[in-house]
Amino acid sequence: MTGCPFNFTKLALEDGADDKSQEGLNKASKGGLIYGEYLHLDKILNAQELQSENKGNKIHDEHLFIVTHQAYELWFKQILWELDSVRVIFQNGHVRDERNMLKMVTRMQRISIILKLLVEQFSVLETMTALDFFDFRDYLSPASGFQSLQFRLLENKIGVPQSLRVPYNRRHYRDNFKGKESELLLKSEQEPTLLQLVKAWLERTPGLEPEGFNFWGKFEANVLNGLEQEYAIVQVHIPIYHVVLR
């Protein structure tokens, strides 16, 4: 007798007994969409082109460098996906709907967790020493992380001002991009940022008067407004009431 709690499953399969967990349609045999096709793994897993190998001097750690940065770009894409959806809710004025508020909070929390993960990913790169990186750095020139389009879009959409940008080669950051990429950056500069949208929303929040929230004044105004509405309704129905009595 074995101590494995799952041993009975193994015995049942060996005995030829029916295993209900194995029932179902085999999508692969029926021509359905399979895992690799859905994720386009053929493209993703073949997108690691080592420049050192192309030059006839394959450096092992360049593969780690490429995979790590590709992972960063995929997460940047997810962050932009979430961030754009939050900005749309703000721009369409649907913030008052509690369901939309929950969506925004959930998506911003998701972004926060992804950013924490991105910071932690540096520990993977740190397993490669500076000398290891130096072995293939010349093959990457003049490529730089400053040229990440998605990271620049993220900066713009969050609301990073030009004055806080770190210059690259003493040039405007957009000068490092051309064509469609430059157009996307310019468009993102002209759109309302998350910072602006949140600021405008907070400015509409009641109770932010410079001298404090005048609770009793607002309470009195609301009560009087309600009484006036009730009085108007009564005035409309009084003639009808007299007609009925006659």
C-alpha cells in the first residue's frame, strides 16, 4: 500500500476503468484552435535573433537580454491596454456609475502589480554580470531602451511633463522616432492624460471649498429644494382634487 493519495487514480487507469476526467472533445484532432495557435507561439518563440550569432560569435547571455526586454514590452502593452480603458471611462463621463468605478480601480491595481513585477524582473538581468553584457554590447549599438515607443507612450498618457524627461543624446525624445511611431507619440501628447482626467474629476467632487465643507448650508439648500419640488407637485394636483370633489 502506497502513501500517495492519488495512487487510486493510477491503479484505476491501469485496470482499464473509465476515467471521466479524460472525457471530452479533442480540439486538435477536430481542427479546432489549439494553444500554440491561439498565442501565436511560432512568432513569439522565434523572435529572439541574436546579433552576436549573426556575426559568427554567439554570446550565450544575449538570449536572456532579448527575452527579458521582450517580456517588458509585452507588459508595457498590457499596461497601455488597461490605462487607455480607464482614460476612456473618464473622458466619456461614466465615472459616476459605481460599476465603472470598480472597473477603473481594478485595472489601476492591475497596472500597479505589473509595475512591481517589472521592477522585480531586474533581478533576472542581474544574474548577468557587467562583463557578460559587455561581450555583446557592441552588437546592439546604437539601440537603447530610451528608444522604447511603448514606454514613451506610457509616460505621455500618465502625464509625465516634458520638464521631467531625461534627455537622450541631447535631443527631444520624439526625434528618436520616425514615421508612424512619431505620429503616435505626438497624438499621445495632445490627448488628456490620466493626471489631467483625475484632477478634473476631483475638482468636481463636492466638499472641496477653500474654507471647508459647508455641510449645514448644503443640507438646508437640499431640504428647501426638495420642499419646493413637493410644493410644485401639490399645486399642479389641487385643481384636479377640486374637480373630483365636485
